[in-house]
Amino acid sequence: MSKIIPFKAVRPTPDKIGLVTCRNYDDYSSAELAAWLSFNPYSFLHVIHPAYMHSQKITLDKRFKGVAHKYQDFKEDGIFLEEDTAVFFVYEIKTKTQSFTGIVAGTSIEDYKNNIIKKHEDTLQYRVEYFKDYLHQTGFNTEPVLITYPDNETLNNWISEKKKSQPIYNYSTTNKEKHQLWKIDSDEEIQWLTTQFEKIPELYIADGHHRSASAEMLYDEDKHLGNENLNYFMSFLIAESQVKIYEFNRIIRDLNGYSKDDFLEKLSEHFIIKDKEQELWKPQSKFEFGMYIDGHFYALFYKINDNFKNQNSILTNLDAQILYDKVLQPLLGIEDLRNDERIEYIPGKQSVATIKELVDEGEFEVGFMLFPSDISEIKALANHNLIMPPKSTYIEPKFRSGLIIYEL
């Protein structure tokens, strides 16, 4: 049984919504950040990245306090309003090619602890502690955890009907996305939606493992204070079919002492190799890998048999794990996928040409392209308490910062 709750959200006034919300500040280049901060006084970037030009010269404690102060300034200036009562939201994001619709709600820390909300990624302790300190100092969160639930016809029909009504927000962004938000504030609908999720036995984290883990850590440290808001964290709940999963491709700085010919010979022990020459080739199905090296694309077909598929675990059948087990670790000497400076990651939504350009420029010697995982693999791993290799998936949708705020 999954527990969700409505909450008294803080959100921008309708007249400023298009000016306030922003992407995660890590997605902006330095030039973009400087431009937005200089020319848009309403951008939420002013809150989440205060004192931008001097951010490397101040302590984390001062930076977090700066976030809290700037957020209060925005509230005092009337840029934000607070709901009078606890509510749910239905939220839709439309890009050029995709449409995502889900429900914004509070999800239970106890469900997270009891594995009703399931995980498939490991977390780094220092990042969890960083986010926990951030939440503690700032007192709010504006980046919900992306959680999936099994497709449900009853919920799908209800959402479709709700979207026929007038949204409280309907605006477009400079990256050509359209955003709409509907408020669910009637007692009847709130109770109905809560009951529907009580019928769902398990939820799955798609994106936001560090955010959920930090919410749990903050709860464990401060639950004695009796703050009910700490019992929950904000989530964007979306049907499995709505989630878009991309791969993370890998680029490596060197061949660990191998010549190209020796490296190809070593690869042939586990892969059938086909030279695609200048074709911008990428994998078409599971157990296929792309490689770019020395001006050529190669298709690598993993040598598998029925015994491999049937006898090995879900994890060893994962393409990202195969690449690590057969190539990255034994041949290229990369042990730590998170921290080794010889490897970097390119989201699969970027063109394969990006990998070609980076290798051709000379800083990297080889690039590998993977076929994206699907939701069934993620669920199977989570159900068996298994962890994906780092940077296995890049998942959309991405929530706009400053759109909905959960105060702690």
C-alpha cells in the first residue's frame, strides 16, 4: 500500500510563472547563468545559486544560508504565494517529441524505509549528506523525486478528464517546452486520489535517489522535533509508460597502453566486431554496443547464448554491466566508474556526433554507445535489491525548479 499526501505548496504567482521557473542550474553554462542572473530578476536561479560570481569563495554553510535568505526575499516581494490548504497537482510537460503527465504529491519516508518505494541506484554518502545539509539550512525543496507506478486505466482516465479543465498555469519556456499545472483541492478528489494510490503495492524511483536518501537522513536526525513535514518528501508520480529512458554513453581518455589493433583483438574475444567506417552507428537492440575510435565507428555484438541469458543474474545481463565487466575494467583498467577521471559520460539524448567530435579533438581516444535500458529492467533490479552501475540511465521528464516548493 502506497501512501501519498497533499501539501501546502508554495508556488509563483501566475503573472510571473514563466519568468521564475528554471532548469537545474547545473544544466546552464557559465555564460547562460550570467545572462539569466543579469537580465531576469525573477529567475529562481537567484535563489538556488545566490552570489553566483563569488560562489566558489564562500563556505557551504554561508551558501545554504544565502539560499534561505533569498527565498524569503522572493516570498516577501510577492513573487510566491502559499496554498491555503493542502493540495495535489497534475502537471504536464510537452516537448517537441514527448508529452509527460503526472501527479505532484508528498510521499512517505516510512514507505521509502520499508521498500514500498523501491530503489535501483546506489548513492554517494557525501552527496546525501550535502543534500541533507542543504534541506536543513534552506528549509525547502523544489526538486521532486521522479517516481513511477504501474499503468492504471482508472488513474489515466481521471488525469485525462482533469486536463480538460482550466489549468492554473499554462506557459512555454525558452527551450521550447510547454508546461501546464492543475490544482486538486477538493476534499472528494483528494480522498479519491489517496485511495487509488493505497491500492498500488509498490512504487519505483526513476530519478532522485540522492534526494530521497537525504530526506530520509534529515528525518532520522530531526524526527524528534515532531515536524510532520519531515515524514514526507515531494515526488512527481508518473505512469511507467510515460517515462523516457535514455542511456549514458561513455568516452575514455586512453586505451590503457593498448594499440588500436591489440585493443580490437582483445575485444574480439567477447564481441563480433563490424567496421561501420563513417556511419554514425548506434546500437539497435540489447547486447549491442557502438564504438568510435580512430575515425571509425564499429558495431560490437556481444557473443551470447541461451545459457548466458538464462543462468546469469539480471545485473550481469545489463548492457552497462557487460561493458564494465568485459571492457572497461579488465581492458581499460577503470575500476571506479564514479570517480575515475579517465571516463566521462554523455547522455543518450545527445547525438552520436558529439562523441565523434570529442574523440576527434584528441582529448578522448574511444567512445562507447549503449542501448537504453527499459523500465522492466529497472523494476527487476529494484525488486531483487540490485544496483545498476553508475550513470546507466538518463531519465526524463525533468522538473522545473521554482515551480512547486515543498517547505520543511
